[in-house]
Amino acid sequence: MQTRSYKRGLIGTIALILIAVGLLAYFKVDIRSLGSRPEVKKTISFVVENSKIVWNVYIKKEVAAVGKFISDHHITEKTIAYSLKAWEKIKAVGESLRHIR
């Protein structure tokens, strides 16, 4: 199984954005005037409203459940294990300092 390189994905995304901006500049498309048209405003409003509905109805609960699972099982166990190891090292240093006095 191949691992995916996120650096290549980020660089590709940045390159795509630069190409898109270059093409818009080449064809002299003014994004500000395009965004002020009523049709575009209605379309953006429609997309935003429906995205909120999809997020609240379908996705939000699932993301919260996954986040809770990760925090309950993965991060908490690792944090406790790390804290216990750190505490043992602190106690060992304290014991060695007592013997020096």
C-alpha cells in the first residue's frame, strides 16, 4: 500500500490556484464584478444554506463521534502513559538528589 504525500498535494493545489489566477488575469475576468451579480449571489447563498443543512443533519454527529472516540481511546491513553513515564523520571531525579545531600 502506498502512502500519500501531502506535500505534493499541497504544492499541486497551490500551483492549480496560481494557474487559475493567471488564466483569470489573462482573460481579464474581474472577480469583484462577478461576485456582485445577483445570479452569483443567489447561487452562493443556495450553496451555503444547503451546505449548512448537510453539515448539521448528516456530517456533524459523525465527526463528533469520531472525535470523541479518538479522544477517549487514543489520545487519553497515550497522554496517561506519557504522564506516568514522566512522573517516574521526576521521582528518580528526586531520589538521586536526596542521596547527594
